[in-house]
Amino acid sequence: MSELTATARAAQPSYVVLPRDNPSTTVFGFLCSHFARIGEAVWRTRILDGKVHWQDGSLIDLDTPYRATARVYYYREVVAETKIPFSEKILCRNEHMMLVFKPHFLPVTPSGNYVNECLVHRLRLATGIDTISPAHRLDRETAGVILMSLNPETRHQYHQLFLNGGIRKDYEAIARLTPELLALHGDGQGLPQRWTVKNRMQPADPSFLMQVVPGEANSHSEIALLKVKDGRGLFELSPITGRTHQLRVHMQSLGMPLENDRFYPSLQPQSADNFDTPLKLVARRLRFTDPITGEKLDVGCDGFAGEFS
């Protein structure tokens, strides 16, 4: 059962850069048009309550003139924020980065109904380091190892690891086997079986979902079936590219959507999280050479092998 806290305000501000080409004459007008889903009344209240300001901390009022390219800071609020009853764990760190285990259901950064219940905020509170920032993405539904940058001056070097293929990511997942695979490997023989999956992915409808479409491949995953038990398979997945929901979509394309996936093969109705049925996907292991220290790192966390012993 999800636990809610009423009217949560983000401890850390978000910001938006005012575009050069915009017809607004006031910051208030821009915020109302740019964040139309939030509504004019909410922005009016935030400004009157002193929750919108410039980078130097000076407050913005309802008549403050628009200043192109300036940053406007504001505090996200939600009526009720869900408490995530699972803990993160710092696995290793140096002065430039840390590797952290993120539990299922916890977002990495503020999003949707979550403003303070996110990995970045928890880590900032635990360490006192306000410059912690993720070096890559990990879905809220997915658990596992994530690389966090601590120093803004060296952050780009960790981002480059992902852009240049300088980091190896391995995941574990559980899915129910197709009848054909069950007939081949139901007794555990002939394993591992491997697939190379390459296809073209693009946003679907709604746009937070992804779909496979005809055309030149822009996604690539290496997938292996390692163990079988009671019709379920333990898979190792290595994403070569980093498309949104790539592994989930690639497993679906093989006819084996991940266990407890609420997005694929079909979007389930929105409902409170069921903490007893997490998505069976974990970022099991990260391997790379630290671009600052030169140290070779191979850091992992527990996966699902225990369910197949």
C-alpha cells in the first residue's frame, strides 16, 4: 500500500531558461503559457508566495519584465507525494563520482508526483553534496547500479563514457518464455541461448511509450537466456545503444515482455504502485575505467539469480 504525504514542495528548485524568441512581456505570462497544464492560478500563487526567483535569489513578481536567456527558478509542488519504502545504497565513491544502488519505484530526479522522493535528493541529504547529478538514465521502475557525478567541472567526462561506448552495462531480467522456447529449454538444456536485437524505435502514443517501426536500426541489444524455471526465464541483457525503454521493447519484440511490466506489451490503467510486484529488471553491473583517476571499476548489485536456484 502506498503511503502519501500531503502538499509536498521540492527541497531543491527547478529552473527554466527564458527563450530568445517568445512573445511574453512578463515572466508570469511566460510561465503560464509555457507550463499551461499547471494553470495560471497556480503560478500566480507561487509568485505571490515568493516561490519564483532569479538565479541570484531576487524574487519575481507578477509584473517582472521578461528577460531572454535568463534562468527562472521555481519550486515544484504536488498535492500528495508517495513515499517509497526502499533504500538506496552507495556502492563506491571518490571525489568526482559515486556508484549507487537505486531501488525499484524510486525516480532518479524529480518527476510527476515525486519532488523529494527521488534518488538525487536522498543522496544530497545523506552526503551534504548539493552538486550530485546522474550521469545517465535509469527508469523509475528499474532497480540497479547508477553512476552519479559529484563535481560539475568533471561531469562531462562521465557523460562522454556513455556517448563513446566507454562503459559496459549489464542487466538481469525475468520473463515468461514463449511456448517454442519452453519446448527447447524447459529442462534447462541448451543454454545459454543468445539473440542480437537491432531495430528502429520511436515514440508511440502516448509519447512516453516507445515502439518498433520500419526503417534503419537505431537501437541494439545483446540478450541471453541463462536459466529456466517453472516456465520463466532468467535473462542477461546488454544495451549497446541507450534508447528509452530499449530493453523492455526489445524483450517484447522477442515475444517475452518483462514480468510485471505495466507499459509493455500494453499500457495498464494508472494506479498506485504495488510494491510487491516490481518490474523484473535490474541494472546488474557497470564496468568502465574512471576517466579522472584511471581506476578500472566493475561494480554490481544483487540480481534475480536467487529465484532460479
